[in-house]
Amino acid sequence: MNEKIPIKITPEAKANHQDIKKALNLNKVISEAKAHAVGSAKKASFWKTLTVILFLFSIVLIIKTFWLDQKPFSDYQNIIPSQTQAVFFIKISELGQLVPSVIPGLEQNSDFYKWLKQKISQFMADSDVDVQKELLPTLEEETAFLVFPENGSNKLVWAAIGQINLNQTVASQKVISKLEEGLKKNFGINQLFYRQVKINTVYAFNKIDKPYYYSQVDNYLIVGNDLGVLEKIIDEIIGNGNFIGNFR
């Protein structure tokens, strides 16, 4: 009962015009799709590459800004003790205006301020030091004025740090020697050493219990009214590698 279905194969069968047109259209669509896909891939690759370049550039810029180009805002930034309550970075020429505004009782119109100014002028004359011609040229312009928590003997604990102009080292030592001779004429002076650094204690004979202190650590000059504060500053200078070893 199986019926055979006859199949006729024509070896010379040819596609008609419509079949060829459809095939050509199909090839064109495929070709355009491939071209579009390649173009999209190239665009995507371009934007990916550009994004990576911008990202790497941003990383380099951040590293340069925050690490390679990082500079302290002051030369004293790395030697300020952590116990410091307030810091003023000022020019030496402005120091006379700052101190009266910070220290109670030193208002410029007060009798005490006028008396102190006269005493300083007299001291400079006794030391044979010209402030404008000798003292100021040996110092860098910027100074640091530090305020610390009060202790038992002082309501205000302070320290001032200056730097010697490295081009004026010889001249500065002459000025310091002259100032020390002037101090000896009017005040008592004792010496002590802390970590091989000399600290001078200066006191008025009628106020032995309230001395002042000063020290030179390489090109740093430190003045203050508390020994512990000077020692902390010296620790910072030595500990941060700023100390060369100038033992006077």
C-alpha cells in the first residue's frame, strides 16, 4: 500500500530574476548589519579607550597633587607640638602688633606696653644692636607664635620660633653674642642642656620664679616662658630630622 512520490530533479534549474533580487537584498542587509555592528564596536572601543585614558590621567593628577607636589603651608608646620592650642604664622614686622592683641595687659595704649617698649629699646642700646640694620636682616621674615594650655605658674604659656637666614649665619651669631652680653648686664642667666642642646634661662633678679627661656637649634631660634614647651619643640625639631647638630 506504500505509494511512491516521484521527485524530479532538474540539473539545469536556474533562479529566476525575483529570487536573485531577494538574495541580493538579503546580502545587502547582512552586509549593512555587519558594517553597523563593526562601526558600533569601533565607537564603543573608542569611548572605552578614552574613558580609561581620562581615568589614568585623573589618578596621575591626584597623585601629583596630593603626594608629589604636597608642600607644607609653613616652614614651622612639622615642628609644632601636638599640645599647642593656637598658632599664629606672622611676619616679624607684624610681631609688635600681634603680641598686644594676644597677651592681656599689653594693649598698645597701656602704661605697661609703653614701659615694656622703652625697656626693649634700652636693652637693644645696651647690647649695641641696631634692630633694623643688624637684627632683622639676619632673620627670616616668617615667625611662629604658639599658645599652650596654662600651667601652675603662668596664666599664658607661649613660645615664639624664628629662623636665621642661612645667608647671614656669621652675622647672626655676632648679633646673638651681643644680645647675650646685654642680657648679662641686666638679668641673671643660667644654662642647662637638653638632648645636647643648650637652653638659656633668663630671669629678673626680683622675679626669679618666673624666668624666660631661649635656645638655638641649628637655624631655629626659640623663645618662651615655659621650659617644658621649649623641650617639646626641641623634640619635634630633632625627631623630624630638622636637626643638624649645632651645639653652642
